[in-house]
Amino acid sequence: MKTIKFDICGQICPSALLTALKEINRHRKQLKQGQCELVILTDARDATRTIPSAVENMGYQVDIGKKDGCYQIRIFIK
């Protein structure tokens, strides 16, 4: 499975959410087919609530972690 990383550090909500949703939609076909996972890198703590909530409503699975001072929101299909 291919991992696509997308860095939105420096953006705050709602801009972070809108940018993330645009990127998710860009890779929608690959994500839905399980061909890739998308890892969104953010330093906005609010984004760790808004992005997962929106993504789960779209039918995706979400994992959230923190590494090197940056939140990592992993989006995938089981």
C-alpha cells in the first residue's frame, strides 16, 4: 500500500480542514480501493478533532499520532 504524506503545518482551522478535504477528494478513488493511505501532517491541535470527524463521516478510518512535534492524521480504508 502506498502512503501519501501531505503537510499542512502552519495552517489553522477552518483552512486546515478545507485543505485536507480537498486532498482527500483528490485521492478518493485510490483511498476507497485501499490502494493508498493518506497521512496529513499538521501542527494545529484543532485539526486533530475537525479532520477526523469529517473523514469518519465520509466512511474512512482514522488514526492520530504525534511525532517530532507534529500531529499525524492517518486516513485509510480497512
